[in-house]
Amino acid sequence: MTHALAVPFRNLASSILTAIALVGEPHPVAVTATLSEWKVELSERRIAPGVVTFTVTNAGSIPHALEVEGEGIEQETEVIQPGAHATLTLTLKPGTYEVYCPVGDDSHKKLGMDTRLKVQGGAEHGDAMSSGYSSTAMHEAHAMEATAPAIKVTGGGPVIQILPGPFPFPDSAAPILQAFGDEREGLESQVKNGPYSNNVAPTSGTFTFTAWDKGAVRDSVDGVAEFATQDGARWKLVLDRVQTKDVPHHPRFGGVIFGLYYHGVTQVHTPLVPTINSAVALWAFGHLYKNGALVTDNAMVHVMLLSHTRRDGDFAIACWDCSKNKIDELQLQILPGPGEPKFDAPGGFLFVNWEQSRSRKLAS
């Protein structure tokens, strides 16, 4: 009798132990990550520690990837093509993790594809989820604003005006232009006669500015450029506000950005510029004067302190991939504001380089 009951009892005990084991093995936390130009969106910003599976979708128009870094972990997905998906499963302990796109030597990250994931346990996790941003998170946000990076740039060395002409690396740029959709036709017209050419004229001038990267719409710039053009005209540009809305050429961005790897092969902005690294890139509006008379209060301005692209002497573009060169070439491009007529200058624009420039980071 006792023996007859033993088998069912063992089966029941085994079932109970199996159930307990299953309860003790929590399912992975599911986090959905959506990538696009230029942001990383997470379905959860705070989760419990343990196994986490990220389901990643590239909703953008160029390749991206997802990397999770922190607490001794640094793991990433493969590069994800537009419209494609990937998964990444990790075991995360309590802490703060940086979640970003590592494509382009972290260039996409610097453009804004960077966010944080908090991993918290127990009641602390529940409180954080119910109360939104914690006091710690708010303190971190205020600290970041208080320490917003700033840079002062001074133009130096030979000064050249860049005139319209053919882009010297059309075969290298051609396959990259295929990804530019509706803007492709306009860009292709610049291959034969555009603003980035070997057609240059020596000139003279000065340019000094300070830029602050405060994030989103709070970026700031203050500077003055004065220079002559090939026809003997004297120009002055006063910079006092940045352009934080979209700017032309796929993908789009504006404001002040430090440490950007783009152009050329990167598929970030126009490929009709060699691949470069920049200490600072900014998009701004300015007050433009010619021979002392106001031309416009709404000139569209793009400035880069970038890796050297031009050789000494004739100042021809020396490389298709210039990203490893010294960062000392200061480039100023000025276009008419929206709806305004072209400037009285070759090509209707102003494009001036200072070939041996310098910069220094400023204390906040």
C-alpha cells in the first residue's frame, strides 16, 4: 500500500519542483529599440536587473547599429540596414548603461543617437517607474547643462576663396549618391560645377568664433569673419545664432556638433566633400555685409574645423579619405537665406578656407 502511493507522490513532488524551478527562472525583459536619424528610442528607460533582450529596428534611411555599454559590458549588434531588424540579449546588473549607435566611429552617436538605460532592482525599480525621472536623473541633466562644452576657434595660415568647379573624386562619390533619393539630382549637378573644387584663389581675412554645444535648441555661437574675395570686395559676417532646424542634404541636422566624422564614405551629409573628422561643425544664421553695406540678416552659414583636405602650394584637394589628417583647416560657407537672391559672387555663394587654424576647449 505504501509502495503503491510512492510513485504518484514522487511524480507530484517532481511536478512541484519543476514548477518552482520555472518560477525561479524569470523571462527575459523585452526592450524595443528604434533607430533613426538621429535618435535612439527605447520602449523602456528603467528595467529590473537580469536577462534583457533588445529587439532593434532600423527605421531610418541609412545603416545603423545598437551598442550597450556600462558596468563592464560593451556589446553591439551587427550593422542593421534600413527597414531591417536585429536582436541583442544581455544580462544586466544594476547600474546605468549607455545605449547608442556606434556606426561611423561613433559619429551617429555624436549626432544624437545616444540615450541611457537605468537598471534598478526591488522597490527602487518600482518607484522609478512610477515617478518618472528621479532626482538623480534630474541632477544629472542639470549637471550636463552646466558643463556644456565650448570651443574657441581662430583662423590662421593661408586664406583661399574656393570657386565653383568640378568635384575631383566623382567616381568615389557616385555610388554613395545613389542613397540620396530626391536630393540626388541636385547633388549630381554639383559634381561638375559645385562648391567643393580645386578652383581656388588666394585671398586674405580673419575669422574667430566661439561655439557652445548645449543640446537641441540651446546651442549657441558668437563670432566674426572678415575677408576679401577674388574681385576685391570686402565681406564681413557676424554670427550670433545657430540654425537648429533641418539643413539641406540627406540626412539632415543642424546646430553645434563636436567631434563629427562625416561626408565622403560615411553616408552622413553630402559625399561631395572628402571623408573628414571635425573638431566642431555648426550651422548658423549670420548678418552679412559687403563693402560696409548690409546684404542680409539671414545668411545661411556652415562652418567646420576639419581634418586637412588640401595640399600646400596649389591648395588642390589631396585625398578622398582625409579623416586621419591633422584637424587645422577652417572652412566657412555662406549661402543666401531662404527665398533670397544669390550673392554677387561666383556661383552665388561664398566659400573661404583658413588652412592653418587652431582651437581650444573652454572651461564652462
